[in-house]
Amino acid sequence: MGWLRDTFPELGNDSIEVERIQYARAYILEMIGGYLMSDLSRNLVHLRWLLKLVNFKVVGEFSWGSVVLATLYREMCEVTPPNKAKIRGCLSLLQSWAQVEPFGELCWNTYRS
């Protein structure tokens, strides 16, 4: 994700529409690869997500929340073996759920003490 930040630092006020679209794609790509559906290194983006950004006009029609939740759920299922030490996905979503839900509150308080 460092390459994206270096290549697309900040959009100027005198930008043209093509540049704004490129910066928007880069920002969405960073959100997907860095936060929402990240890999273990948080540095790569799976090809399936890159292909979704080809037609920029339909990106907003996808159910991204469902995809993020499904990705996190799949990772939680795959992390159950005792030899697995890392998890991928939107961990801030998991952490916020653990702080809000009654069972999550119980687990969170147990972990903190």
C-alpha cells in the first residue's frame, strides 16, 4: 500500500476529471487492501477486488458490507486451528462488535483483566 500512497500523495485543486477518477480508484483500492479485505501482510490486494474496479460506474452498486462481513467470517472459521497465529480481514469490525455485543462485552472485559 506504500506504493499507492507514494504515487497518489494528494490531489491538487487544478486536477482534471481523469486524474480525479484515478485518485478515487487508488483510494478505494487502499481501503480494500489496507483495511476492509486485507491479506496478512496488509500490503497486497487480491485480483478479484482489482477486477471490481474496472467499471468505476458500478462500484457503488456492489454490496461491499456483505463482502467485508463474509470475508471476516471466513477468516474467523479458518483461524480456529491452534497452529494459526494471524487473521486477515476487517479486524476493526470484529473489535467494534466485541465491544458492543453483550457476549463480546463479557469477552472483552475478561481479556482486559
